[in-house]
Amino acid sequence: MNENKGRYSKQRETIYQILCDNMTHPTVDEIYMKARQIIPDISLGTVYRNLNVLVEQGRIRRVDIGDKAHYDAKITKHYHFVCKDCGDISDMYIDDEMLKDFISNVEEKTGNKLESVDIIFNGVCSHCHKE
Amino acid sequence: MNENKGRYSKQRETIYQILCDNMTHPTVDEIYMKARQIIPDISLGTVYRNLNVLVEQGRIRRVDIGDKAHYDAKITKHYHFVCKDCGDISDMYIDDEMLKDFISNVEEKTGNKLESVDIIFNGVCSHCHKE
DNA sequence: GTAACTGCAAATCCTTTGCTATGGA
DNA sequence: TCCATAGCAAAGGATTTGCAGTTAC
């Protein structure tokens, strides 16, 4: 990770702050809309460029859900739940120990060296489920 | 699933056969190239349309890896391993019992109703690992 | 001063869609 | 015959890139 690379720019820090202030996992367009409320003439290209830079720097994380890219400023290890009714994406924290067995079992069986695991849980969230 | 919907078409069955004959998880382009070796004037639009139909019919499965769609004729429950060196995608079968605890634990904690889980293991495959 | 960054617009994918013709039942 | 499907080409949407001007350091 290159946390120290790159100059300061108002655009980049604004985008980063938008992600930090949001519990949702916004798409590029959603980030662009919010950014324009703060910097009205920011361009979509700049948003794309900065999201890529922030990912490279390890300051944010890209989460691919279906065919859409979402961005997340929470870079600690966690997984995601996607509600098929409302589309909301929420974070899932899972006891690491539960996954450990799992992973060593898989490594043993396949000979592959595992580095990370992405998990997406699909279903209906507690809120939508009530109706 | 609508296994019985749709007429026969040489194009659709060719695409389906390509997926059945391949252990890889080809992208649309890869499927298109192979299909053209069999039906030289098949169009890319037809490949897209038929992949969508086959998914709707439940005969194949779409697997989103990163920002790319891959297609898979193995519709039994399984997960995927992606080698970050060679890019190959291989199947991972996991004991259902291992996941059960996991899922009921997550449902209890969150109140969300889980319907399916997608897991992508990232790492280096046994083949690339040797070098 | 200079290299990184910006906005803008054009270029590049990837995928869907509208149209007319064809072919399976 | 009739309607699903085909090919083709254009449209649409997402993302990247080239360029000239601007800004951080």
C-alpha cells in the first residue's frame, strides 16, 4: 500500500470524506452526486480517477456486487449482506475463528494458497422481512 | 425455473454445449470466439441474449468475478477460487455442514433472512505457487 | 519549476435494443 | 401460420484516456 503517495487535492479528500461519512456503500454515481453538492464543478472523470487512486493507496476498498462497483471506507476485514428487496448493503462481521478451519481445510484439499475471502450473503434484510 | 420455455435453436444449444464442455468459467467474449468456430456468422448480440435466457431458465449460472461476468454450466452449489497470478477460476466444494452453523449464527445475530451465499477465495493456485 | 492533478470531451469497452428476416412447432 | 429467435447495427451505460490549463510542494 502506498499511503504516502499522491499530493493533496480538495477533490480527493472530499471523496474520501464522503465515503467516511456514509454507512451505505455508494456507487460511483452516488459519490459523484454528493461530491457535486460540495464542489459543484467536479467532473465524473475526476471521481473515477480518485476512487482508483484511493483504492491503490489502500485507503478505501472496492466492493463488487453483481455487476456494479461500490466503495467502502471501512478497510477492516468484513463481509457484506445484500437485501434483494431494498438493495441495501450492510456489513457483516464474522468471528475469524469460524473461517480459520474453513480456510485451512480448503488449502489442504486443493494446494492453493489463500490470501483473502470475499463473501456476499444474499437474502432479505430484517427491515424488509417484517412487511 | 423455466426449463421448458423457449424453442430449440442451434445457437442456444451450441452456447450451452460450449459451457458444458469447459471446465473454465468463460466470459462472454470467450464464449463468442468458441461459438464462431462452430457457427461462423453467429452474432455477439445472440450470444448475450442466449446467455441471459439460459440463466433465466436455470440451465446455467452467472458468476461475477471482479467486474467481469463469467458463465458456468455447473449449477450445483459450489464456490470459486480465483488465482491472482494466472487468473484461472476453479471450483470449490465445501461441506454444507460447515456453512450451516455459520449461516444460522449470522441470521440470529442480524435478523436478516439468508437465501444464498457467494464466496470467492482469492490467492495463488497450486500450479502458480510452485514457480 | 515541475510533476500531479483538474475539467472537459472523446474514445473504449460491455451490454442491450430496435428492426427486419428466418425458422421451429 | 405464428411467434420466438437470428443477424446486424445503432444506442446506451460505465469507465478510461488525451489534452491543455491549474495547483501543490
